[in-house]
Amino acid sequence: MQPRDAGSGLLAGGGQAIERMLSELVKPPPPNGGLAPPPKSAPGVRVPEIPRQPLPRERVAVTPERKAAAELSLQKAMFHRGQIEKCISAKDHAAAVLHLGRVVSALESWSGSGLEGSDDRGSRLLASAVESLPPKVVLTPEVSGAVERLWARLDSAEEEEEEGQSTASGIGVLAEAKAVVKGRVMVLIGGDVREVRRLALMRDLGLSEVRWLRSTPTKPATRFESDIKRADVGFVLLAIRWVRHSTGYAVAEACERAAKPLVRVPGGLGSNSVAAAIMSQVGRALAKD
């Protein structure tokens, strides 16, 4: 090999080495500064989950056109509600479930109108449609999921409306309720467990604990008596809209057997609504206790 050729090969090899060195220098820094990510769990250690705050619901301007479209959606929901009754009379349960899905679809359109927080017609219509189904009727997963998602949306809308329109009288009732339930344990039956709402009720009413038992119209709770009769339970709150009549009757009977005050809340679970229900139904009894 000629010296000239050997020198050329050496220079080529050196050039490649320099390129590699430069590429190392310009590499982006590793994530987290090169440190290992913090562990999510370790033996004997439980990392608490921090509840995620829901994003605020976008306020929708209620124009005459939007209001007219909402009324049309509500009429469609009412039509399919009537069809459910006809299907049940004909013992065609599959068709009844189909029409329930159409009720939900129409109410989803209605709930986007901006009226759902201040207008409870959609909530009442959905409740009556679900309650009209015989207990033995099994909903399809699609319809069951749609019902529960719509309920959650309607509940959140009502609670946001309540928080945005707190009045002096509402604040006064909240203070009165807090005075009689402060430090007590409340068992809440109905709906999906929402940690942010549970903590808000504890804070606003001064409760020591809220034990929320999940129960929905499509997946009703069947085991709650042992929770109700515990000695430290001060009273029970029943979210009527989220439970079937049969579940509501069973809860009332369990409360009577355990001698626990029962509060029925027909609408959403905003703190002011819950406080008003407590004071109107069991306020005096709890104040004497």
C-alpha cells in the first residue's frame, strides 16, 4: 500500500470519529435531566391518588334558534318515551331498550343547548324513561353506558349552575346544615362515585366522612345495609334520580331498621341542594341528637 493511500484511509477514519464525537455533543438532553422517574409504588408504600379537577363546562349562549332546536330534541325524547310504554305493554323489551337509547340520543342533543343546568325537564324525562322499564329488562352495554354518561353530564351542569348562582338564602341554609351535621359520617347512595364532589360535600358541610356507595338505574346497588347500620353513621343520603324505586324502598327500610335518618335528594348533589334537603327533612331531628 502506498503511504499516500494509507494517510488517506487514516484521515477518513479520523473524520468518522470526529463526526461521532460531534453527534454525541449535540444530542438532546435526556428526559427528567437524566434522572430515573419517581416510582409509582414501592413495597409497603402507597402513593395517594390526587383527584383530577374536571375541566369547566363551556358556557353556551342560549339563542332563540338554539332554544327552538332544544325544544325539538325534547319533543323527540318525549315521543320515544311514549314508545317505551307501548313496547312494554306489548312485552317487546328489546324494542323498549332501543327506544330508551333514542331518548338518550335526543336528550344529548338537548343537553348541548345550554339549558340543562337551569331546566330539569331533561333529567325528569330520563328518570321516568329508565324507571318505566321492568326490573328484569337488561340494557345493552351501549345503552347502559349512554344513560350513565348523560346522567353525569346533567348532574355536573346542575351543580355548576348552583355554584354560579349562590344566593344569600342558599348560603344561609348551607350554614344551618353545617351546624347540625358537622363532624358526622354520611352514607351517600346513588350515582357514580365522584371524588371531587365527595370532597366538596365534606368541606362544605363539615362532615368527617362521606361513604359513597355506587348505584345506578342500570346497575343498582344490592348490598348497603351493613354500611347503613354501622354505629358511626350519622345519617344516609339517597340520590333518588340515580336509583330505581325498588332500591329506594330497600334503602328506606334499612334506615328504619337501623334507626338512621334518611334524606332524599331528587336532583343533583350540589352542596346547597343537599343542605336544603337535610334541613327540610331531618334538620330538627339531627339538631336534637
